[in-house]
Amino acid sequence: MNITAKQLRALKAISQAGTTSLAAEQLNLSQSGVSRMLAQLEKELDLDLFERDRGRLKIKPESLNLLSNALHVLEGMEQLQTQASEIKRGRKAKQVFKIAMPYTFAKSLAPKLIKQLVALFPDVSVELFSSHYQSIEESVYSGQADVGFTRISNHSKFRSTALDSGIAMCVFPEGHEFEAFHSVNADNLRDQKLVMIGRKSSTRHDVMNWFTRSNLFPEIVVEAHSVDVACSLVAEGIGVSIANSTMLKGMDNHKIRALPILDLPRYQYGVIQRPDDIANERKQPVIDAFSDLLQEMLTELPVLGR
């Protein structure tokens, strides 16, 4: 079998970007070159690895394990090259630790967390991915990330460690009438403009079902795809939003307030990793330290509010 690192890099880029054109931009190559490398790889494997889904290329479910193995092979090849270069320069090669987190945490908590982590493990180099929950799970499952922080659900394909439990909060700008309230219910939101988060997420599904049960037809003025963006929109008075208290921890925005919504479910958040990842056994001390540091931060940080 004659598979090259260039072909594996093309596979990785396409799986992340969803199109050959975006993958070509990532790799600084032509689109035809990326398409040709994918075709060569699929011919070598005698498999079609991707399917089209609404104009995007999505790895076939039956090829997920193959993608994971391919990314591990690519990582090994790249680490081998890096280690050889470091040795030539008289340096000790660093171990790469890949973290996937929501956009909001990557901005608010990750800097302090990573500073503490690399102080504990000076031989570790961190690669940080920021994305939404589904993409975080896909990154961990495929091996693109060693560990991810996300909402914990009953997925047996992950080894999970719950770190925090959060309730739904209504986020509103300072000076809003809700400042006189102790909590917010569906009736309070009836005449409010809403900035909603995560159109296709299971959390959003729960919120929309709650609206339906309450006979409420929300006036959604903006769809946002991260909590920090939604909160920035709220701060400008565009509307109010609904976010989990866990995701509001560490957020530094003095123009907004938050109150609990008591009728929505409580969710658990924590760290996920692949249970059968032999390659990650040597990284387990780093994963454990990452989990401990993050849990300590989440325990100490107050929820945004009064």
C-alpha cells in the first residue's frame, strides 16, 4: 500500500472543512490538487470515504474508524518529522496535546487553563480547537482531538467525566425590566425579542419544546452560534437570550445580567475521550490534569448575574 502524508493531510483537511475548496485554502494548494490526492487515496484503499450532504462532503459513518486511524498515522508521521528536527537542533521534542472546546470557553477559560497546564507539563505543546458540541464529539471520536469539553450525554462511545452541572439562564442587558425579578418564566418572555443559540442542538430542541408547551411563539431576531456572541448581541440591547449557567462562567461582560429559568432541564458538562484509544494512554496524566484544573476553575467561578 502506497499512501503518502500529503494524501492524509488532504483527507484531514477535507473532513474538517467539508469541501475540497476550503481544504485547498487550508493547505495552500489548488482545489484540483486536493481532489486528485483524495481520489488517489480512495483508489489505494478501494473505498469511497465521503458522501455529499447538502453540498458538503461528510465522512461516511462506516469510514469514521478508518479516518481516526489515518489521523493517528498522520500524527505519528508529523511527530516523527518534528522530533527529528528537534533532535538535530539539540532540543527535546514536545508531546502534542489536542483539546476541543466550545468557542466561549476557548476565549474565556482556555488561556488561564492552558497556562497552568503547560507549567505542569513543560514537555507538552497544546493544540486548541474551538467549535460547537457536535463537532467537538466528532473531533474526539475521529482522533483529531485527544480530549473535548462538551455537554455530557449517554454516549457509550466516549469515556466521560462530569465536571459541572448547569441550569438554563435568561441573559438580558443591564437596565432591563428583568433586573427586578428573581427568576424568569415563559410568560415573561412572551413580548421579548430573542437572540437564540445553536439552531440544531439538542439544548435548543428542549427550549423550543418548552415554548410550545407554554403556547409561546418566540420572536427570534438573531440566530447566534456561540454563547459569547449571543451575549455580546444582548449587551447591545438587541434582545434577550437563553444560555446554560456553566457556559456563562468566566464570561467578562459587565453590560449583561442573568437569572435562572426554572422550567428547563439541568445539564451536565464535562470531559470526553475515546475509551479504546491506546495511543492516548501516554497522555492520560495530561488529560487527568486538564480535567482537574478545569473542574477547579468551574467550581471557583461565579455564574454571571447579580
